[in-house]
Amino acid sequence: MRHFATENGRHSPSSSASAVALAPAPPLDLSAKAAYNFAVDFGVSASLSTLQCLYQQGYNAVFIQVYGPTNGGSVNNAGCQSVINSYSANLGTEIYITPATSGKSGQQQFDEAFNAMKASGINVKSIWLQVTSPINNVQTNVNLIQSFINRATSYGIRSGIYTNWYDWQQITGAYTGFQSARLWYWNALGQGPNAEAPANFDDFRSFGGWNSPAVKQFALNEALCGLTVNRDVYPQGTKAVAELVKENDKPTVGGFV
């Protein structure tokens, strides 16, 4: 059975440490960095020293999977620990859920992820939902996404969606009712440095009611600081880690993008 996202799929946020030699991620494009911040996404345990390495390489934020489709939907404990470590490494931290698409509603999966963050003493400002592989029928898919977004809204938490135009068309029938959620879109020609898309939003075209994105994933499955990661960009001008720490006085996820 296929999920909204296949864990090791071509366009999924990275979920496993490298077991084979991968091509290393190229150095950051300084011309792009003038307009964009750089981030990586993954869903595995990352030590404090690994995350400090990312920070030292010039990355501003990480997107970490804290909930996956295993066993019908369950908290990713490795990802949760990585959230704590990323805070200590002075990285902005965003979290995402890769949902199970049967058995549990979007609301229930949101609650399980949110409660895991609360139990770890983490303040949650936003959560992203991964929507990248078709299953069930269009209305069932839309209902799951709506349930997730409604639950986030009831807690005063911003929601976001990770997808692209083709995935969105296949999964939701090009539904246009979620414009209030921020968009994290992916576009790459394949895996590795030679298949990267430009590290900017110039290739974005409106879909699903979104006229502009918040984040772009432009590179897939590259080696960086001992991890297998995907790489992302988001515009300059978002809040710095220090500002959010001052606001909340405890580890915070969301609000950096």
C-alpha cells in the first residue's frame, strides 16, 4: 500500500542515514544566499555535533520528520530527539508529519505528534503535512488533509503542506481549498548534485490555489555532515532563532519560515 509519501521515494523528505556512498552536497551558492536562507530536511537521529556541522556550513534551519506512517501512524522518536539537538545547535527547526492514510484521521495523527512535542517540553508554532503519493480516492485524501488543518487551527498552530503540482493534482484532484496553509514545494530532476534544480523560486507556477511558496526543496539525497539530506531554500527576512528563544524561553519548532 502506498502512502501520501514513500519514505525513501524520489521526492520524499529524507528519512534515512546513508548506507552507501552518496555524492556530497555542493557548497552553498553565495549568490543565492543573498536572497534565500538554506535548510535541509531529514527524519533520522542527528547528533548535536552533526547539527552543529550543518550550522557551521551555513545552514539556517532544519525540517525534521517527527511522525511517520509506520504501524498505521506513529511518532518518530529519532526525529523528536533531533529536534532537541537542533535547538541546542542554534538552528531554526520546522517539523513535518508523513501521514498514514488509513486507520487514523488527520486530526488523530496531528494530536499524536503535537502531544509528543509537548511531552518533550517543545513549543509548537507550526507543523507541515507531507502530501506526495496517491492513495484512496480524492475525497478521502482531501478529508484527511482538512482534518489535519482543522486540528492545527483549533490549537492556534500554523499548518503547511509539502507537495508539488503533479502530486497535488493526483492526490486531491487539484483541490483549491487550502490556500491558508503555507506551501513547501519540491522540484528536482533526480537524486544528487547533478540533478539539482536552481536554489530559488523562479520555477514556481501557481497550483492548488497557491500563488507563492514559502519553501522549495531543490536537491535530493545528498551527503552532508554524515547525513543523507534533501536541501531547501526559503526567503531571507524570517525570524532568527534568537528572537524566538527570547519570545518563548524554551525550544520552539515553527515560525522560522
